[in-house]
Amino acid sequence: MRALDNRIPPPVIAAVVAAAMWSVSSLQPELPLAPWVRHVLAIVLALAGISFDLLGLLAFRKSRTTANPLKPHKASALVTGGVYGITRNPMYVGLALLLVAWAVHLSSLWSFIGPVLLVLYIDRFQIQPEERILATIFAEEFPAYAARVRRWL
């Protein structure tokens, strides 16, 4: 299955998953929360997701390295500070949080399968190939970083 490694941009995967979540959102059971609680929770989760995404992107820009998830071999710096001290993949955490926010908004328990599918796909076809490449490029730094900081949260 290496044919899928680093081939599809993660935001595209997230958009496909979000559409699938919407398509199953009319199925029961519903999320047992008052509408105002759902809205507030969805907003908080979405803001957290956007924050992780932006902080990750800004850290890449500050380090002047590529943020293109399809070309990890072009990395010129291993970013380990800021939000990368919390998670090795803040932009993927951000996408997952956005999908959780979407699931809360949709109020269908079936929709919560979406973020799980995203995490499984991204972990296998995006993160693992990226980490193999980073371990080659940054042979001394990456193993220590990976031992210190979790892949997700």
C-alpha cells in the first residue's frame, strides 16, 4: 500500500471524510446534548483545531522549511519548538479537531467515526512515511525528538 504514501493532501482527505460524515449525519442516534451546548462545544473545538493548524504552519515558516505534506524529503529543518513540543503533528491534530467539531455540530453519533478514520489514514499513509524520511534526513535529531514528543497528543 505504499502507493498511497504521501500522495493525497491531508486537507483533501479531511474534506472527503467531512462529506462522508455529513452523508451519515441523518442516521440515529443523535448526540444527547442541548443545541446551545453543541454549538459552544463545536466552536471551542474548531478554534482549537484552527489554532493547532496555524501554530504549526507559523513554526514551519519561522524555520523556513517546507510545510508541503507531499514533499517531506524537502525538509530543511526539524521543527521541534513551540507547538511541536506538544505534538509532532499539530496540523494533523488540527484537522482531527476540526472534524470532531464538525461531528459535534452534525449531532450524529455515527459522524464520530469520521475523525477516527482520518487519524487512522493520516497515521498510516502520511505520518509514518514522513517519519521514515525525517529519520533519514535528521538521523541524530529525529529519534531523540520522537522519543520526547508524542505523535498525536
